[in-house]
Amino acid sequence: MRISFSSSGSFQHMETFLKRMLNREEFRTLNSLAQRGVAALASATPVDSGITASSWGYVVTANRSGYSITWTNTSMAGKPLAIMLQYGHGTGTGGYVRGRDYINPAMRPIFDQIADEVWRVVVSS
């Protein structure tokens, strides 16, 4: 069985896209967007001492299937304070502190920016 194919035209657009991906140019854009996420989370975090608000960070990773951004908060004091603020927690005296949804509203515009940026990269390639 013999298989053949032919092509005409240029592969310039695909080559340019692949070169950009090889050089991880989009990685730099994700760092900028991730930093915006940190700023949004820091400004939306309920403030008592300010430690949890100032403890946001991020990690951008690349693997075979793509890129991912993980936002982190290192304010622990033995407990995941950012999560406790978001979802609520029991107290040592049997009470309950209701959570406050501050992460989702803060991150929604960032997620929209990421989607717009990714779409712009895909369409421009």
C-alpha cells in the first residue's frame, strides 16, 4: 500500500508559531497574568493582620499538554487560612465562622483576561 500527499503554499505561519512555543514566549505572558491574579487576590483578601493578603504567590508550569498557573497562599499558622476564610471554619469553642467568597469574584476578571490572551495568541499564529 502506497500513501502520498502533496502540499502547496507556505508553512511560515505554523513555523513561526512553533518557534514561539519552543522559545516559550507565551510563558512570559502567563507570568504577567499570574501576577495580576496575585494582586487581585491580595486586594480582595479580608484583612485582619494583612499576613494572609500578603502571602499570595503563583507558579507557572509547562508540561507536554500545556501550561498551568497555580496560585498559592503561604499564610498557614498551622491551618490553611485563605481556604478557611473562603469556605468558613469551626472555632475551638464550638462555634462556626461563615466563609466569605472572595476568591472567585477577584479571579473572574483574571480568568477572562487569560482566556482573551490565549485566544489572541491562537488567532494571531
